[in-house]
Amino acid sequence: MSRSMGRHFVVMTLLACGATVAGAQQDHAPGVLPGVKFGGSPNVKVLGHIPLGGYFRVMDNEIEQEPSRPYAYVAQSRDRPGFTIIDLHDVEHPKLLYSWKIQNAELHGGTGGMDGKYFKLKTKTGAKYYYVQSLQFGGSGPDADLGAVVADVTGLPDTSKIRIVKELRYPEAKGGYHNMFAYKHSDGRVLLVTTVSAPYALVYDMEKALSGDKNDGLIGKIPIPETQSTRFGNFGYHDFQLFYDPKTGQDRFYGAGRGGYFLYDITKPEEPKLLTSIVGAAGITGGHTFTPTSRQDEAVTEAEYQYAPLRLFNLVDGLTGTLQTIQRVDGAWTADWHDLSHNHEVRWPLVFVSSYEDGLQIFNMVDPKNPQTVGWYYTCQCQHERGFGGVPAWEGTSVMQGAFGVKVRDWDGLIIISDSNTGFWAFKLDGWGGWKGSDWGMPNVSSAQDWDRGPVAANGGGRVVP
């Protein structure tokens, strides 16, 4: 049996016969408070765990995709605004390798480190690796206009070679960058797209940014359509993904924010063109996360309020012009209707979810009208509704606590979770040895980037890989 056929057999067996009942609250174990969820499904294995400071000192995460660079990154907040690097050479014994935080951290208000992305650039002296840490500081303290710092991490595991080589500031709209996405564009450029406290996203050319460009590499803005109502305070976008579509040759931006979800053609990032949107769907006044499958004919969305499920939408009618905007929900999934799921990664047919109080959750969307849970592990170890209450109080009564960020390493299937309360976690799902689009008759596109070849080369020069 070939590797590809074997992977198909194992995964489809998992989907058909695995744990298909959502994670239910269990009787508490000795030493665990009553009502606190613990443990997980038998097919999800904990490989490693590192605490990183306790309640809401951990935000999003990132993982490098090359086997030769087994490093993960965790954004940190509160009194340690910055980032931590995790060494995964021995994935069952992860090590805290390095931590950085802003100078005079005690003088900075706001949330601190939020999101992080890595990227790779080819230079005359060889490949260089960078990690970008987004930052959000309050208007009354220092660095209110600082959106992100760029660290040169080429020399890892030698931490003495790490250098902060660039600051990205945007005084036109203070408050920093909440989320970012690093993308290898089909024209060869490495782009960084960021949120900002304004009704648009910023687009940076990172080679220009690092070469001393007078505009810091800022080459464009992707707007929120003017018709949309205010959501998320001053934010336009909350989160987004960028995917290449080999069927049309388009680079696409999937943005969630004011009013809903918006899909743009950014083949020319300086001139974004709106393709379709999800606006007016029941229960949605604003979007949090918008993630397509690699075929980009369907997407998983999050709306960020308690009791809201993840909603699944078919995008075909909007992309073909049959409908001006998409409103009908095809399917919905939740781990526990009392709670809320946060971020997610799609590796069709599986969706990996950082589900706040419900930890890591994994569901199968092979039938989007009837998604099924196939695995879970509770990372939060927290009492219900003791979550984020705003800055500077932090502790409140929301369900926003626990599994905050999730990433998947495509070449071996490693799953990482950053939990706001309990730190860094590494997992494996039985029968899931990694993801490659061509194994499923799909383009090889996901949130993971091919920094060396780019999306056109990775997909047969614009053709769908059989």
C-alpha cells in the first residue's frame, strides 16, 4: 500500500469509526475542582506541555514548517508582553528556548503580545528566517503606535544571534496590530497583512520593509466595504487568511470583521477587488475568523460571542455571481453550546479548533451539513465563565479563556495549542500523519506557506495538482 493510500485508509477509518461524540464534561478526578473539564479522547495524545506564566499571559502561536527548523512561537501578554520560542527537536520533551519582552514592560498598558507569524526571505548571502510579533499597547503609555517587531531568528538554536531588526509603526491609527498573516504571493513577494484600528487592513512587502524603504514596505490597504456597520470597536478586520487559487490564478484575501466576511482578489495587492461576501446571515453582525478549505469552495467561520457555533458556508454561488452576497449557513459545529470556540485551522477533511474552555477540538467536515467531532483534549483546566473581563482588570465572567491559538505542522501532523491559562501544548491525533493537498485531490494550499517555491510552483504552475 502506498504512503498516500495508507494515509487515506487510516484517516477515513478514523473519520468513520473514531470518536464521533463531542467532548462531554466528565466526573472530576482527585485534585480537580468539580465542574472543570479534564482529559480527552483516547485518540488524542499529549506529547508535551510547558506552563508560561498563568492566567491570560499566553495568546496566539506559530510553528515553522520545515523539518530542519523544529521551532514554535508563543505570543505573551500582561506583564510579559512579547514572545517565547519553543524548541521541538525532541517533541516529547519541548524546551523553552528563548523569551523576549518589550523594554520597560511595566510602563506599557494594553494587552501586549497578540499574534505571531514567521517567514523566509532569500538574500544574496542565503536564506533568512524572521518572526514577526504583533503588539497592542494602550494610548496613554509608550509605543501606542507600535504594531509589531520583526526578529531575525535565522541563527536558531543559537539564541545569541536573535536580533530585533525592524519595528512596524502606524501613528495614523494607534493601538497596534491585533492579528497578522504572512503570505508568499504568486508574484514572488513575501507579504505581511495586519489588522489596525481603522476600517482596512495594511499590506506590507517585507523585503522592502527590511531594506529601509521610507514607507516601511507599506504597499496597500484592503478596505472593509463602506456599507458595513461598526463591530469590534475601532477595528475594521479582526482576522484573515490569504490563499492562492490555482483554478483562477488569483491570490485571495479572506477577511473577517465589521459586518461579516469579505473575499477579495489581491493578485495585485495594491488594487484589491471584492469578489463576494457573507453578510446578513442569521446571528452574524461581525466576523472573527474566515478560513476556506484548500479548494476554496467552502469555508469555516467564527463570530466570537458566547453560544455561537462555528458556521460552515458554501462559497460557490457568491464566487460565480449567482448571489450578490452569501447568507445561507450550510452547517454548524460546536464543542459545547454553553461555550465559544476561538481560532481554527482547516486541513480538509479535518478542522482543528482552539476552543477556549473546551481546549483542542477536532471535527470532520467531509459532510459540511453534518460535521462530526473526532477528537479533543481539555487544556484550560478552568472553571466555567471565569474568563477575560477586559484590560486592566483581566479576570471577569466571560467564556474567553483557555485554548487561544492552534497550528498544524503539515509534514508530520503535529498540533500545537497555546492556552491563555496553562501555556504551550503539543499533540498528535492517531491516524493523522500530516497533510498534503494532492493526497485528497486538492491544491497544496493551506495556511502553511511554501516559502521557497511559492504557490504557483507548488500547484503545478496554476493547475490543480491531481
